[in-house]
Amino acid sequence: TNRQNVFNKEGKSNSPQSQSQISAYTWSKLQQVRQEALDAGRPEVELLSYDYGDVVHVHSIVEKTVDMLGRLDFLVLNQDEIARGSLLRAVHGQTPQFVNRTFSVNVFSPIAMVLKALPLLKATKGHIFVASSPLAEIPRSGLAVLSASKHALNGFFFSLQQELHKTKCPVGLTVGTLGDFGDKMPLFRLPLWMEGDIKLCSQQIVGSFVSRPSSIACPQLHPLLVRLSWFFGWA
């Protein structure tokens, strides 16, 4: 899985990536991402290991980030519990633990983090990027709980986006429909047009800090193909 959150602090270069703090559940994955960031020229990358299934204490990630970096400018919510399993044939797919874990990581922890971070982001006129999925619009067989969590994620953050706009809040919010990366779900491969390019998606996430679009899709054909799929029954 790719449970990562990136928090950035503007530095002398006036770049939103001057200082970064990355948190994830798997320490080996954290170290890999940190090295990639350093190789790309990032001057400072801090690491925090955290299990986003623990919603009660998830606010501590925001607090520790501000303690380390002094402020909060850019919050990327990309934690993802890849919940897969047939509801009709697999017992584990019907358990409350399976459902609770998926929604805790994919929905409740992003909500808790944003509620904690909003006052800090208001002070810096910062930005939020929420990584969603085409599964939020096209459910797939064997991915019912994951699809439901992505629907819920979109519902909350698109509603919050409207509220921020209505109240003229200086905090920007982008919801990104990012294509699946094929190695995530080898047993539940999605159509090729639903798969994304990691480099392109990363560039669009970083670029949203400056351009602040309400939403992005990567690849850009997603929105059209999503609607054609429903119309023709391809899903």
C-alpha cells in the first residue's frame, strides 16, 4: 500500500518542497521514498512512522510536523488501505474489522487530519491535496468496500471544498482522481485506462500547490471514460 502524507514548508527558494515530512505505515517504504526525494534534490526530508488505522491519535502527525518544521503549508492526503475480497465468497470481506480498517485509513483519518490542520493552513494560506481514485465513480467486483470508502472520501472533501469557497477561506483544496498503479492489486487488475503514471501523478500533485485546481484526473481521460463506462456497461 502507499500510505503517505507529505507536509511542506516554504524555504529560501520559495518552493513548497523546500522541507518535507513524510509519514507512512511501513518504515522500509518511508526510507525508500526519503532517498528518492533526496536524490531529486530535496534539502531536507523528515520521517514519521504511523498506522493510519489509529484515528484517535492521527492528529499527532500534524502536531509533530509543525513542531519539526515550524509551520504547515501543504498537506497531501494519500493514505490508502487496499481492501480487496469478494463479499460473497470470502469471509474476511464481510467482517466488521475489514470494513472498519478500510474506512479508518481511507476516510476517517484524512478527515481527522484536515480538521486538525485547517487552522494552521489558514494562517499560511496553504493547500490540501486529497488523492482519490476512479473507484469512487466506477465500483469493481471484489472491491466493494474500497469503492465505498472512495465514494465517502469524495463526498466529504467535495463538500468541504464548496464550504471553503463559500466562506472565502484562503485554504485551497484539490481532489485528484489518480489512476491505480498496477502493482498495488495484482489479483484485481483494473483496465489499462484506469491505471496511472506515478511520475505524472506526482507532478500534478506538486503543481496543485501553485495552480490550485478544484480537481484533477490522471490520466486526463478518466472523467470521460468513467461516464462512458456507466453508459455502455463496461464496468
